Amino acid sequence: MANYYTDHPEIAFHLDHPLMKRIVDLKERDYADKDQFADAPVCYEDAIENYKRILDITGDVAANIIEPNSEDVDLEGPHLVDGRMHYASKTYDNLDATRKAGLWGISMPRRYGGLNLPNTVFSMLSEVISAADAGFQNVWSLQSCIDTLYEFGSEEQRQKYISRVCAGATMSMDLTEPDAGSDLQRVMLKASQDADGTWRLNGVKRFITNGDSDIHLVLARSEAGTRDGRGLSMFIYDKQDGGVTVRHIENKLGIHGSPTCELVFKNAKAELCGSTRLGLIKYVMALMNGARLGIAAQSVGVEQEAYNEALAYARERQQFGKRIIEFPAVYDMLSRMKAKLDAGRSLLYQTARYVDIYKALEDISRDRKLTAEERQEMKKYSRLADAFTPLAKGTNSEYANQNAYDAISVHGGSGFIMEYKSQRLYRDARIFSIYEGTTQLQVVAAIRYITNGTYLSIIKEMLEEEVADALKPLKERVAAMTALYEEAVEKVKADANQDEHDFLGRRLYNMTADIVESLLILADATRAPELFAKSANVFVRMAEEEVAGHAAYVKAFKADELCNFVAE
């Protein structure tokens, strides 16, 4: 029987990382739950086995329930009836299966009914479910919004809402409005208070994923007369209280199982989450970083499924008397797909591990004062997570698009036929590099770490690590790439032209990701050559090709040439 976890040993490999021991010890707080909860681990090894069991269950549900339902969900999509959203019929089957399997409340503490799993494992679960149906992954993975309520809400709110999510209540984050897409400072949904202090929400939200969910986190303007981010606060809206209707469900290119709604708020009762004025400045930033990691995992799942579909077809399809996988043009395409998948997955889980360490320490700091060493550790990993998140989201969302495109190419004309899955993967993947911050916005988030030398410092540290003897020639090539990268960054800094800086930012970003992923895949291939040696060989050569081209472009670029690129 198929299993989307055990069929891909590359996923389990990332559970066996040196940082996982520190992550589990912090998350489990020296295994304090073992005396109170029967399912709590008693040691590190027990925790890892528990993670594997949950991943195995998820892999089974994904392969044998969610994936078989995916085509019907794609064809039917959600419905709008009397101001309410109704999922596609088999989405309810998927929800029922994941609830019965206990796959809700993934990251929440056990005292609220959660599983207390690290982000790294949550990302693995997201990848597995996305490979089965990326649209359903949206519906399921938005449970991670509860992390923001857990971090910033009151204990009363935690008690009220977290247990419901752990039991399977759905969530959404209501940020975007018709006149405020990526520019969230322009959000104008009004939050006002009744005489008794009750908050009421009025206005319209648009492009809200899973918008008719049970529990919403809503960004709204609480400070009358303000026009920027300092007037925005975060609110909790409970569907049980009424006051919100669905005006429209978008008819989208892909991820049909994931309803994208336009919502109308009319005196909707809500609760303030945290403090006023911090909605955008603090809370949405935390919410978005979590969502971006989720999209990176979603992207890796589709990268894997696109590769699976292309590989299976290439092994079976014959042309000119032989299987098409034997043609260099085809196996080159497949090897590049696999290399992007392996390198992108490595970047995803490295980022997730960084997030896990700083988030666990942050959580501990709510109960006791951290030691000086712990504060330093939290600061270090917070900075690493902040730097790596835009790389993981931007790079993997682009790889998902590229792999889905190439899967159709491997299928030839059949890939363009609706009966083949490749066309759906292609349609689903297209949104990944758009929502939760376009790739261009990931460049904006990453660029300061490029120009201030953070990434270069990380790269040079990684270059100090030993690799297997067979991989040393590849590592030397990465060192040469790094020299070109450093020259390119210094050239842009020396030119001191903001327009040039912004124009060349994407190329510097791509170079950064290429080098970081090259070093990550070399480290993986050193530890597990049977899984990653081929991908390391292919990926480093691909990266070398791209870095050299970008370096040449940047080096030859002159600021006064910008006028040649401005569209009329």
C-alpha cells in the first residue's frame, strides 16, 4: 500500500539532524509531560519514534484517502449557498479522516489537547499532505494560525479556542482587502467598541483562504483617523457569533479545494488579540513568517509529486524503440527536477529547525527568565530563521512551478490533457510564488541580509565544514561561486544607487539561494550519499551555471542603463 511518508526516505533523513536533539529537549522541556500525559515521550529517542509514527499515519491518510479524492475535489470545488461556503463533498471526507487520525493541534501544548510537535515535523506533515492535494493542505495547515493566538492571546482565549482547533476546528487569517493586497498598511476594515467595550468589525476582506472557517484572526483598524500600520490591531472572530457572510468565492486557476472568499463583516462581534496597535507591526509578521514556511512545505510536496509523475511516465513511455527516460534531454530534465527537490527540501528543514529553536526558547521565556546563554541562543536562531525564511519560501515556490512545468514537458501532449495529474499540479503550483508574499517580496525581505553580509558570513562558515572526499571537487566549485557572489554584492554596494540595488536584487537573491542550497545538499550527501550524491552533483553544476551568469550581469551593469528597462 502506498504511503507518502515511507515511500520517500529523504523526509525521514531530516529527522536525523544534529540540531534535532536540542529542538526536542527544548520543546519537551526535559520531558516534563511524561507523568501527566500518556502519549508524551520519556526521552529523545521516544520523541523521534513518536514523530515517525505520526508521519506514517499521515503518509497513509495522504496516499489512500486525500490523493484519491483530489481529482473529484478539483472538479467540484467549493459552493456558495445563502452566504455560506460549503466545501467540495470529498473535502469533508478529508477533514473527517485527518480528525480521526488526530492530525489537528499539531504544534499546541498537550494541556490544550495538542500534539506538541516541532515546526520541523509540522512542515514534514504539510509536505506529505500537499503532495496528495495542495488545496487541502491549505485548509488543514491553516491550523497553524493558532500559534499566533497562543503567543499573543490571553490565557482565557487560549483555553477557549486552542482546544477547539486541536479537535479539528478550521482557521483563517483575514488580512487582505480589495484596496490592500501586499500593502497591508492600507487595511481599513473598521474595529470599534460598543459602550460595554465589546469590539465590532465592519467592512470587507478579499482573497481570504478558507474564508468561512470556524475561527478567524482578523487584521482591522482600531485607531480612528489613522492611515498606516500603527493603527491596526488583531482580532479573533468566532463564526458561532455570526455577523460575517461570504459574498463571493473566487473561481481560481488551481487549488480548487481551497476556498478563496470575499467576506462582509457587519457589526461582527470580535475579541482583541494582544494589544492594540500591534496587529501589523508585531502579530501579522509572526503570522506571515509561519505561513511562509507553510508555503515552502506546500511547494516541496508539489515538487515531489511532479517529479514522481514525470519519472513514472518517462519509465513507461516508449518512443523510437526505447523508453524516453533513456533520452539525454529527458533524463537531464528529471535529474534537475530531483536536484531542486532535494536541495529545496534541505533548505526548508534547515529553516524549520532554526525556527524551532528560537520559538521554543521564546515559549520558555514566558514561564521563566532565560539564562544569558539561552538569550544568546534565541537571538542567534531568531536571526537565522528571519534570514532563511524568505529564501525557503521564494526558492521552493519557484521550484514547484518549474517542476510542475517540466512534468508536463516530460509527458508531452499527454501532459496537456486533463485526465493526467500533471496539469493539476501545474495549476496548483502557480499561486505558491504569489500568496503570502510574492517572490519579489521575499527578495525585499532577504536583501538586507545580502548587503549587510549575513548570508556571506553563513556561507563562509558552511564552507569550513568537512564534506566527503568524493564531494570535495564540488565544494571547491562552490567556493569559487562564493568569490563571484562576494564581488557582485560589493559592486552593488559600491555603486550606492538605490534603483540599481532594487533592480539587481533578484539576481543577488538567486545567487544567495544557489550557494546556500549547494552547501546544504553537499552536507546531506556527505551523511547519506545513497540518497543525495547524484542530486549534489547535478545541483552544484546548475548553481554554478546560474551564479556565473548573474555575476557577469551584475558586474557589467551600469546604473545609467536603467532607463533602457523601464516599461512605458
